[in-house]
Amino acid sequence: MATLNDNVFFAGISDLVKRLRAKEFSAVELTRAFCERLEKIGPTYNALAYSLKKEAIKQAKDADDEIKRERYRALQGIPYGVKDLVAVANHPTTWGAKPYADQVFDDNATVVNKLNKAGAICIGKLAMVELAGGGGYRYPSASLTGPGLNPWDRTRWSGGSSSGSGIAVAAGLVTFALGSETSGSILTPSAFCGVTGLRPSYGLVSRHGCMALSWTLDKIGPLARSAEDCAVVLQAISGGDSDDPGSAGKSFYYGPEYAKKPKDVVVGYAPADFEEWAEPPARPDLQNALSVVKSMGVQIKEVELPDFPYGAILSTVLNGEMGAIFEKLIRSGRVDELADKRQIAGLKASLELPASEYLKAMRVRSMVQDQIRRLFFNVDVLLAPTRMGPAPKVTDRLDAPSARPRPQSRGLNGLIPAGNLAGYPAISLPCGFAEKLPVAISFVGRPWFENQLVALGAAFQAQTDWHKRHPDFRVKLA
Amino acid sequence: MAITRRELAGLLAASAAVAAPQGDDEETRSAHEALEQNAQQLDKIPLPMATEPACHFKA
């Protein structure tokens, strides 16, 4: 058996595909090495929900057979993991929550079938915040598997709710992972763990077989090593699905040649985001990232988000839908088995939200969509820090109010809930370090504008190497 | 002092309620306050009657 260098664990998809086809190592060797690493390191960061090693090795043998016969597929032999709200047939899918610890589905989620078809090898279910945190959680420990620990510093949080997905990519336990976002759950762990994350347009990727938290907000998307890797995965998982009522029936094809050149792209940003909203330790690298974007030759325009209480709107929509989805859990009393008290109280209270309040929020959401659509008349993309600072401590209260004075200018503050309410895609790109922890910027684009987002992300990553950095793990595997 | 079984049960129930962790009540109150605060913020937005919810029924 070939000895795999540490660099394979942090290699990108195209590099691994090339090396597999060149028979530098086999898919079985690669899969076995990743599985051992995931099983050994994953639990120490609370990243692993369930290992799929046995099935993965079997799939890898098939991949090797195909490679021998020169029958190639886009993601052939590439090891990946899925957030534990994505169903893998006949294996536990816990949704990160004790009441569902023994739950097993008969069928794969559509995205797993699509990745199987592309030749990718699912090696594990990855830990997550319980029920994707819909009830509002107070502490990072709100998970069946414990708090997601940041691979850059174990005393810091990984971000959530796709915690295991962020950790596993950052720590080189998988080459890419799937996460889900209702409001920030792909972008946040991507930013805190220093990986690239892509939140697709609402409806581009099927959610069939995935836990529902909010039918009108949920999206499934990739976390990976680079913008281009995210594109390769998105191309494999996108497409219409009659089993998902929210499916837009659209596909994604990555063609950088069809994207506007940077000089033709108008980037909207708010100086206040980088100078006032950003936490002081994060400002130098965030501002440097802004300079890099400017140096790409893009046209820059200062903008502000329309004035709406985005958090309140999103929370009301989410409460209305989540209460209906988890009504049985709440009324049965099993909701009390969850780990986080605030989450429990939030889920219980969601049942008391009047229908009129939900509909009011959905009506205001129409106004938000209209206003954001108008904002994009003047710009092609928005640029902002993904999060205003690095990951908090794992023991920090996540709902503690900020001690810093609120800046005068609104800037693009609230872009995560606003973008999710409008269903717009976003890409998060690592752009530096604050307190030795990753920080990131995001581009947000119009619906179905993923090609442009990826092209901009790739241009940014061609000029920087933040996405290539990884925590120093030197683990001896038995 | 003589005490009936019913009175004893009442006393035990009351003391149990006092001993119950305050945390849960506080969390419940805080969750309701959050819903109320959201409602107050939404109330400030003028909504024309023609503004329909951002979801569409399909026949």
C-alpha cells in the first residue's frame, strides 16, 4: 500500500482526481486513509456523528475498477462527508439531536444519490448543532456530539450549525462536505474554520431527504478548499427534483469563461463594515481583502442595505415553519431531551406564534425581496465580512449583546438574514487571521449568479493563499 | 400538628415548585419576549393591503 503524504488530506478536488487517474494511489488507499483520519481526529473535535468506512471502502473498490477501465466521473474517488441532517440510507441520521439518535431512513437524500453518481465517496456523517439550531441556542454545546471545536484553536467554536462540515474540511478529514443553511449555517462555519463555503440560490439544490427546518429558507451547499472546488460539487448536486417542492428546476454549470471579467463587475460594499462593524482585531485583514478585491480591477460602489429588521423577519418566518415541522416533538415532551435550554424554550414558544404574525413576516419578506432586487440594479455583487470577527470561545454565550457601541452607518449589517430571506447565493472566502483564527469575506449575488460568484472567488484566491493554509496536524495513524 | 394526606401532598408540590430550577422559567419568558420583540419590530413597517406573503399557492 502506498504511503500517503499529509498533503493529500489538504489537496483540492482536481488535484486528487488527477493523481487518482495517474494511479499515484488508489481510491481504496485514499478512502482508507481519510476514513482513519476522520475516525481518529473527528471525535477529538466533536466533528464526527457516524463513520461510513465499510461502505466507503466498498465504493472505493468500484471507483478503482472504473479508473482501471478508464471510465471517468467528475468526483470519482473523492472522499466527502455530509451534515447529519442529510439522509444516508440504512444508517443513523440524528439531526444532531438526542430525540432522533436512533433515526434511520430507507433512502438516500437526493444530494447523496447525485454525488454517488458523480463518483464521490461518502465517508461519514458530520456533527451539527441540534435541529440546526432553529430554536435559537445559547451555547455551542447545543449538540448531541458536544460543541464543535475549532481546528485552529480547540478553545474556540467551529461555528454552526454545519459544525462538523466546517471542522472536517479545515482539518483535512474530508476533501469537501455538504452543509445546510437556513440563516448563516454554511457561511459561519466556513468563516470560523477558514474554508470556502457556498450557499446556493434557494431552489437550486434539492433538499429531498434532508431535515426541514424552514421550507422557505433551507438550502444545501458545499464547504470545500476553494471556490472552484465548491463549483465542482455544486455542479454535481444542483438540478431540478420533483421530490422537493421548493426546487426551481434549474441546474448549475461552472463555466468561468461565461462569467463577466472582473473589470466589468460592479461590487457594492459599505466602508462602515470594514472600519466600524468589524471587530478591531479583524479589521487589518478584512481591509486588506477589500484592497485585494479592488486590485482585481472591479468597479466599486458604496451601498447600504435597505432598512428592515432582518433578524426579526427571519426569526418570525423560521418560528412559524419550525413550529409546524417539530410540533410532534414539542407536544410529546421529547423536546426536553435537547441539550440547550434556550433551544427548548424557543421551540416551545414557536407553537404560540399567531398565523397572522407569520403571514405579516412573509408579507414584509416580499418587500425585502423587492428592495434587494432593486439594490442589485446598481451592483452585480455585494461584498462584506462574512462574520465581523473570529470564532468566539467555546464557552461563550452566543446571545450576549455586543459591548461595542453600534456604528452610525447601517452598512451591509444584516446581510446574512437579508440574503437568506431573499434566497440569494453567497460565497465565503478565507481572507486572513485575527487572534490566530480565520476571518473571511463574502460575495453575495443575484439568484442563479453562482457562476459569477465562483469566478470572483477564484480570482480572489488566485491572488491570495489564505484558502491553502491549514492547521498543523501531524497525526500518526495506526 | 395534625396534617391530612391531601395537605401534605399540597405542601410537597408547592415546595417542589419552589425548588424547581428558575432557569427554565426564565428561558420560557425570554423566548416569549423574543417573539414579542419581533412582533413589535414588524408592527413598525407599513404594509399596503396589496402586499402578499412571499409564498404562492399553485393550482
